[in-house]
Amino acid sequence: MFRNPDDPENSLKAKIPEGKKAIADKGYLGEQHTKIAPPSQYDSRELAEFKNRARARHENVNARKKSFNVLSSTFRITKNKKEKHKIVFEVVCILCQYDMENGHPLWDV
């Protein structure tokens, strides 16, 4: 999670290096974060196009993960299932990474 109120030190937000920003979608409009860069009417054309390409690339990665169909159904969390879900998600990510490194790379942003 970008924000993790239960463990803020291990949130994605905490892992963004100082002076860097994460490109966000419109869901973050209005939030006062110095570590995210949502779309803005004040972005130059070049910056807006860069943000669009970065978001599209990210959605491509998400689509690759969703193609496994294990992420599309509701998952009722119990302690044992939570660990199994984590393992399955990591396996899906590894398979996607392998695919990207072996013939189906992402495009440059």
C-alpha cells in the first residue's frame, strides 16, 4: 500500500527516495503529498505525456498479473490464507518478471 497506517515505515511512500516522486493517477488529486505526482493542469505537454506513458506501462504490468486469474476473485482473508495469498502473488510476479526478461519486455517510458 502507498500509505500503510498499520506500518508506516514499510509503506510504499516510505520507500520513495528523497527528491523522487511516484507518478500517480487521479485518485491522488487533492492529497498533500510531496512524494507523488498526479496529473495536473499545470503540467507541460511533455510532462503530461511522460506521466501518461508511465501510467500506461504500469497498467500493462497489472494486466499481465491479472491474466493469471488468481487475482480476479474475492479472497477471504484468514491468517493461513493470507500467507498463501502472498506466496501466490509473489509467484505471479516472478512469472511476469521472467516473461519480461525473456522476450516480452516493457517499453521505455
